Amino acid sequence: MLVQKGDGGGSLKINRWKRLGLRERIFLLLAALVLITFAGGLMTVWHTDAIDSLITSLIDKNVTSYRAAEELRGALLQQKGYLTYYFLSGDPDWLKQLEKYQRSFKGWLKIAQETAYTPTMKEILEQISESYEQYILARQQVIDLYKTGQREAGAKLHWEVRQQFLELCDLCERYKLIHEQRIQEARSKSRAQAQFINTLSLIVMPLVAVLGMLLGYILVKQILGPIRQLMAETGQADATPLEVDEVKALSRRVHSLIENVDQTQIKLERSQVHLLQSEKLALVGKLAAGVAHSIRNPLTSVKIRLFSLRRTLNLDPSQQEDLEVISEEIRHIDTIVRNFLEFSRPPKLKMQKVSPSEVVDQALQLLRHRLENYNVTTRLIRSRRLPEIWADPDQLKEVLVNLLVNACEAMGDGGLITITETEDFVETTGPLTIIQVEDNGPGIPESMQDKIFQPFYSSKEEGTGLGLSIAARIIQEHGGWIDLSSREGQGTTFSISLPFRKLKDGKNLNR
């Protein structure tokens, strides 16, 4: 029955261990290892502190006091025989030597009394002090008897003084033995502590080894094994062989999956945005086509009649100015209609070899009068004419005209437009021709820069918001792109990058 009880208790403990989660098991093992290590560290610190205290005690107390005991006994022994020498020779120098060692004894006695730290030591030193005083008095009596010529009485008393001297020697020896015992006790205590630490280490080290092996077993069987299997299952057929660092390899695989998910999510969001934009553009296209057909024919008739009136009527300056205003507004309406038509039904590109520098010159010539009306100065930076590329010159000219007109309207009255022509090379696209249109106007706020190329977005009340959108689309159809760089109060720069286009068979159209 007892054995069955014990087996049941062991099974219960094993079941409890199995019911623990992986995190709890690792946490318990790590906690045990940390606790044991911490306890070992504390024991080491305690042992080190104890040894330090012991050594300090030996140095500060025992060693100093022990030296005082040694010197005290030595100073007493040095006084032996001088009285006999004086008795034999009568030379007073022997008494001077005796007084010298007497002062030395008293000095070391004082040091011993100051360094004594136990009641026993203090008691023995008190006995030594009293006995020494009695010894000095008796010895002085012997000296006085010798000086007065009473040599027999002095010799008799001399034997009694010698007995006091031997008793003093015994007291000094006892005092010295006390210190030797204290030092021996300190050594024994140090050995006991070291033995305790060694025994504890012999117990703890196997325990730490067992816990470490158990933790390693859990890591290998329940973490690294499943990770390696998961890594193998998530790997592709043409993947490289399994790496030694399973966690690093799995981390790379998981990050790859996360990146794929993120990219898929981004593509999905872009697709949704493009779908909504396409639906919006399709609706706008239908609306634009209807508006264009409804407005363009009457507008053409108005333009023809206005042209006829201008030729047949003799108008005064005021009427002539009104007619110019009407003509300008009609041209503005015609531009809006044309933008809607181009946006809803983009014209097909008529590709031909042309130098972008030639298109720049044509755009500046076309806008010469408008630039003068705006009091705008233009500066063209061109080291040499750009090489010919395969492009639609009319469409490129429309893009440049749009950018130049926008710059004029942004600067208002006066300003500087700088057009810079350069060449560059990008590994992904090859050689590029770059045209930069820079103004010194108020700039575009950062909050508007991400929306500036969106259809129907305009910072001008009378604008349609289609000009830059159409310009960006034209450049994209040429295989290029437009970059915007602007800071408020520091002007705006539009950079048009046009790569060398290629035919379907891979031949460069510019060669």
C-alpha cells in the first residue's frame, strides 16, 4: 500500500509537470537556474566578505596586538642580567641600559593595552602592569642596597626579585599564547567556511547540470525540433538546404511571409484604389464626353461669330477691351473642354525622333507673349542639346506649356523660371534625359504635394485640376516620370525624366 501511494504521488507530480505550458516549464527551469546562480553568488560574496573581515581583523587587531605581545616579552627579557652585571662590576652604565629597556617595556605595554580587545587580554595586561610595578620597586631596593654597600642584603633580595621576573615572563608568555590561539581560531574558522563553500558547490554543480540538461532537452525537443520541422515545411522546393541556425532561418522565412502578406495587402489596397479611381474616371469620362459635345458646338459658333464681329465692326478702345475679355474667357472655356476630352479619351501618341531641347524651344516660343504679360524672366541652362529620343513632340510640348503656365500663375506678377537640361544614367532604366522647370514662387505646402497629381485636385479656384494629372499621364506613357520638389517660400521644381524607349524586339529606338 505504501509503495502504491508513492507511485501515485510521483505520477501526480509528473502529470502536473506535463500540464504546465512550455513557457511555464522554461520559466521554472530558468528561475531555478537563476535562483541557484544568485544564491551561489551571494554565498561567494558572503564568503569573500567573511574572509576580508577575518583578514582585516587579523591585520588590525591580532597582528598588531600579537606584535605588541612579542615586543613586550622581548623588552622584559632584555632587562635580565643587568642587575647582576652591576653587582659584579659596579659600573653604572649597566643601570642606564636597564632603564632603557625599562622604558621600552612600558612603551610596548601601553601599545598592548591600547590594542587589547577582549576582557581576558585586558585582565592579563593589568596583572602584568601591577606585577611590573612591584618588580621595579623591588629591583630599585636591590640597587639601593648595592649602592650603599649592603651587598649581602642586596643579594638576598636579588633572588626574590628574580622570582618576580620569572612570574612576569610567565604572564607575558600567557598573553602571547592568547594571541596565538586567536589566530589559530581565525584559521580554523576560515577553513570551516571554505569547506562549507566547497561542499555546497559539490551539491549545487550537479543540480545545475541536471537543470541545464533538462532545459536543453526541452529546448531541443519542444522548441528547436518543431521550429526545424516548421522551417522545412515552409521552405520551397528549390530552397537551399536547412541551415544550422534554425531560429534564424525560421525568422527569415517568417519575415519573408510577412513581407509577402504586406506586399499582397499593399497591392490589394492599390487595386481597390485603382478600381475606385477607374470607376470615378469612367463616370467622369462619360460626363466629360457629354459636356464636351453639349458645349463645343455652340462654343464654336460663338467663336466664329465673334471673329466676324471683330473684322466687320469699328469698335472704340473700351469696346475692343470688352471683346478681348470675351475672347479670353471663351479660350478658357475651350481649354477646359479640351482638358476634359483629353482626360476622358487620351490621344494616341505619335512617336517620332525628336530632341527634348527642340520641344523646350518651341514651348518657350509659344508662350513668349504670355511670359511677357506676367513679367516673368526665363533662364535656360543647357550645356549641349539633348540627344534625340523616341517621343511625341506635341504631347511633350503640352506638358512643358502646362508646367510653365502653372509657374507663371503661382508667381503672379514677375519672377524667374529656370529650365535646366541634363542627362543621367539609372541602372533600372538606362540613360535618361532630364528637364527641370524651377520657379521662385511661394512653393507648394507639404500637405498638398502628395495630391498634386491627382485628377480634379487644384489649389486654384478656377482650375479644373486636370493639367498636372494629364501631364503626368503623358510622361508615364513615354516610359518616364515627373518628380516634384518644393518648399514653402522657396519655389517649386518639376523634374521630367525621359528614358530611351525600346522596340518590342529589344532594339533601342534612339540608335
